[in-house]
Amino acid sequence: MELIEAERTEKGLTPREFTDAEIVRRYMAAMVNEAAKVVGEGIARRPLDVDMVLIFGYGFPRYRGGPLKWADLQGLPALLDDIRSYAQEDDFFWQPAPLLEKLVAEGRDFDDLNKEASA
């Protein structure tokens, strides 16, 4: 703790408390943003592919449908707003995925991309 306190003092950082809901929201926002980059860069063909890998390969809760399904249910505009607000603290880590920005601008969601890919 002494090293942490010294580093905080040197950088002028003041620790703050996070609620459980804030921690989950930030974690999910980071996961969704990275997944959107994977889809946007063509590494995965569609959002559903990412969701299936995370459900069956990494144990993401099935009842949530995967991170990108979760994002659709939360609302992409609100999630993008959160990411942009987090970027005020750390603009290196919290760079919004171009695909996420595009979907919000067009009023679309990840499920729209799933439907296009399977058509």
C-alpha cells in the first residue's frame, strides 16, 4: 500500500469508491468495445460469433446472450456515451470502436449485423 500511496501522491490521484454496478458496467463496456473492434476489423464474421465464443469458450453467462447481445439490450447509444465519458479519464484505453460509433450513428445494433451475415 505504501508504494500505491506514493504513486497516487506523485500523480495527484485521489482514490474513489465504485459501486458493484459501476464495476460491472465498466467491465462490460470494455468487453463490448473490444468485441466491436474484432467484428469491425473482420476478425469475426458477425457479432453472434463473438458471443458464442465468449459463452462456450469463456463461460460468459448464457442467459445474457453474450456481450454483444447484452449491449443491444442495454442500448448502444447509452453504452457509447459511457465509453466516451470513461475516455475523459483514460483516452488511450477507452477509444470507442469505429463499428460501435457507426451503428449508433445509423440507429442500428449488433443484431442487425447478425441478420445481414446470415442472409
